[in-house]
Amino acid sequence: MEEYAHFSISPLSDTESSLINKQGQRIARIRGIVLEKAFYIDSGRFLVVTTDDCPFEEGFHVSLIDEDGSLLETTHRVIPYTPGIVTAVYAENSDTIKIALHDGETIRITLIPEGTRNPARYIQKGFRSSNGIFGKHYLQVDSTSESAVQQKREFL
């Protein structure tokens, strides 16, 4: 997975935007109005990270877009009155991106190429999928919090 700098977005509303390629063509309609980063996956797919531009209850979204421009899945999290300011987004390996938040939380989004229908695996960390609970999920979400890790160390 490598960073892809040839996309831009054009806001359509307070919560959605059009993803635009370098030729100025609309690729897909996605959630979020600020493009944080996009990544190209070897299979021809793209992972796009966007935010809502609201530091007091920042929502962030990770969209998986197929090579034909269809939206396979968007996972998102918005927690009212809780800042979720993104400080870094980068590819950790060929199938995982890492998102660091200002409060020390780290979120890993791992691509599952063929998808899974295991709802218990997906309902976690306050994230929701555009595919619902029982839909096919291509994105696995894992989250760790530095403050929780520190509290555990202090307890031990």
C-alpha cells in the first residue's frame, strides 16, 4: 500500500464530498469534507481517509473504493463532544494503515481483500460500517489508547 496524492475532494454538503481524480473526474461520493490521505492498494483499490473538520466532535471516515469507482465500504466514527483530531495517517504495511489521534489513541484499519460477514468481529471501538452489521466487511478496525496502556502499566 502506498500513499496516493492524486485525489482531491469537493464538498457536496456538511458531511459528504465527491472524490476527484487528477483529470478532474468524479470517482465516488464519500463521507467527510477534508481529505487527510489516500492510499493505493496493489489490487487497484484505494483507501481514502477523510474528516469532518469539527475539532470538538471530529468524525473520521475510511472509505474503500474499488478499481471501477464503486464504494465497497466506509467505516466511520463520530463521538459527540469528544475531539478526535487526526495527527498522523500512514501505511503500516501492505494491507494496514495507522491513524494516530491527538489523545494518544491509535487506530489500525486492515484490509480484508475478500471481505467477511462476521458481525461480532466488526462491532467494536465505536465504529460503524456503511454496509451495516450483517453486510460484507472489507475493513477490520483495531484501536489502542496510550492512556489505557499507561493506566494498565501503573496498575501492575
